[in-house]
Amino acid sequence: MNVIPRQKPIFRFAPSPNGPLHLGHALSAILNYDMAREAGGRFLLRIEDIDQARCTPDFEAGIFADLAWLGLTWEEPVRRQSLNFPAYQTALQSLIERDLVYPAFLTRGEVKARVAAGEAGGNPWPRDPDGTPLYPPDDRARSNEERKQLLGSGLKHAWRLDMDKALSEVGGPLQWHENGDGETGDILADPSAWGDVVLSRSDAPSSYHLSVVVDDAAQGITHVVRGLDLFHATSIHRLLQALLGLPQPLYHHHRLILGEDGKKLSKSQGDTGIAEWRRQGSSPMELRRRIGL
């Protein structure tokens, strides 16, 4: 098992500047910072700004202000995904050359129609652990000649991992070591539950799954501390690490902060941000107590 050597531990907090940080982000950032200090390790900050349409300088400045108010310090320079697109393209190209990915041309509307048609007979369409329907097999079944013609026409496309070929390539079961707030110990990965995951889109040079494993390897991350909502996604990350020859960090998936509706906090739902708690007069210590630290 290709685990990162146990040298000086390196932790990271990796927010996206597409909205204000909320209490869930505060929990993750503080846990990473405190665990790094307790282990005599390093704490890094990474800005995950691949989505150039939604990520803004103002939100990024807000991240820095919120973390500084919480009393956290981090090493410079900060890694920004927008400055590392070539690294993701190199990783993707290696998978293309090994015929482990394929161009996917179906639009969202076409995928929705395929799913609806498939379920019309009463058979449920398979879904990933997040509840999203798996990608239809249409593009995977295309011949190389047909793919070349479609690519040559300039038709917009994504690149998707051929899950069956990828699993055959690694040749055996994958696992990761977990010491978080849910299931712990050596966890058996199940990448197949996600189907042919997208690794790159026409409007984004990399997906979260591809960029996060490339970034963690580039920064020498030894401990990944993040929310339980990403627990099952670790199966994809372990597969990509194995395919790309990248080291395997240790994982700690922590509890989530839930809103009054029982759902995890979300930027898109406008849940109260750290900056708003600050404006209301809360102190960093009061916020720590609010999130159970």
C-alpha cells in the first residue's frame, strides 16, 4: 500500500471562494489547524477556484479575513487551483493515453431523458452514493472512429473515467485508513458505486476528484481532514491515486454542522456565514463553543 511516509504531518484546508464560509467550514479549518499543531506538523491553505464563473476575489478575501479572525495562520504561498491547470491536464492526458477515459458528449438534458426513459418501465436507474443517476453507457459504447469524428467536429464534451477499465488496471481491491467520526479503521473502497465519474468538462479543466488528488500529492498532504459528506468520494480518490501513482494520505472525515432543517450547512442556501457571526458580536472562542469545540 503506497502510503505517504510518516514524516512531518501536513494538513490542509481547501475552501472554494464561491460564497462566504459558514460554521461547517469553521469546524473543518479549526480541526485541521489544531490537529496540525498537536502533531507538530504544518497547516496549509489551498484555494479551490477551478469554477471561474462562481469564484470571485471578494469571496477569497473573505476566506482570508474569516480564518485570520479565527486565529489561524498558514504558510505562504497559498496554492490556487487556477494557477495549476497544466498539472491537471497532464494527469488527464496520461489517462487518455492509456485509454482509461473517454469523451462524453451527452448534454444534461439528454442524460435526464435517458434516465426518465429507463425508469418509465418501473426499473429504478442506478444512482451514486450522493443520489445522482449514473452516466448512461451511450458514449462508452462508441467506436474509436465515431469518437474521433465527434471530437473533430468540435462538439462540446467532457472526459469520463471508464470505471470498468480503471478497476481492471489497478487489478485488486483498494482501501484507505480512516480515523474520523464515522466508520474507522481500514475501509474497503468501492469506486464502482460512482459509475463513470467526470474528470474534466468543456467549461472546466478538471473535476474536483481529479484536482484534489493531484493537489494533495503536489503539496505532500499526509492527513486529509474533511466532512463526512466526502467519506464515500474517497473511493474515487483512492482509485485515481492508484492509477496516477500518487501517494495515499490518511483520512479523517469529521461530523457535519447541521442547520435547523437537519441538513448540512450550505453556501447555496445562504446559511449564516462566519463574517455574519463576527458582525453580530461573537468572539472566536464563542464560535468554537457553538460548533462543539
